[in-house]
Amino acid sequence: MTDLNHPPGGSTPTFDDLLKKNLKQFEKFKGGPVLILVAGVVVVVVLVVVLWTAWFTVQPEETAIVQRFGKVMRTAGPGLHFKFPYGIEKVRLLPTARVLKEEFGVSDGFHRSR
């Protein structure tokens, strides 16, 4: 019975032999290494966009509403939070703890007396 990991004849291919064989297969594609480079750049750009849009920060005076495909899924308080990437979940930041102050009858020290 022959071993399935070894080719007939008893010699095992080295890593260099396997690498050369795979590179020859890629050279058969039209464009060769250029096509592989372009595909690699596209994959990197997609990964950066996915990772960049997977987190959001909520300020202390805000509350975030996380929507998935338009449906409200949860709210998030202040801090760093994570979500599904762009196109799946969207975050809306609402100012909820903003303090508006109006003072009546208080002198600011610059008022001239008559």
C-alpha cells in the first residue's frame, strides 16, 4: 500500500519545488503578478474600510442609536463601541445630556449704572 502523502517513486517534493509549481500556475493567468498585486490591494482596501467603520465613539453628552438596516437595535452610552461595518449598521448620535443655561437678573460685572 502506498502512502498518500508521497508521490510514486519515493521522492518527496521540497518546499521550493512546490513554490515553483504554484508560481508557474499563477503565470498562466493573463496579467500574471500584476493581477495578483491588484487583487491584494483590493483586499487590503476592503479590510481597511471594514475595520475603520466597525467602531464609533460616543461623547459624554451624547447617546447613540444603532440601527441595523434601518431598524433600531440598541442604544449606546458614552465611550468606545463596536458595530457591524458600513452598510449593515448605522449610528446616529443624539445630544441628550446637553445643559442649556439661561441666567436672569445676574450682573456680569460690566453693566454700567445710571
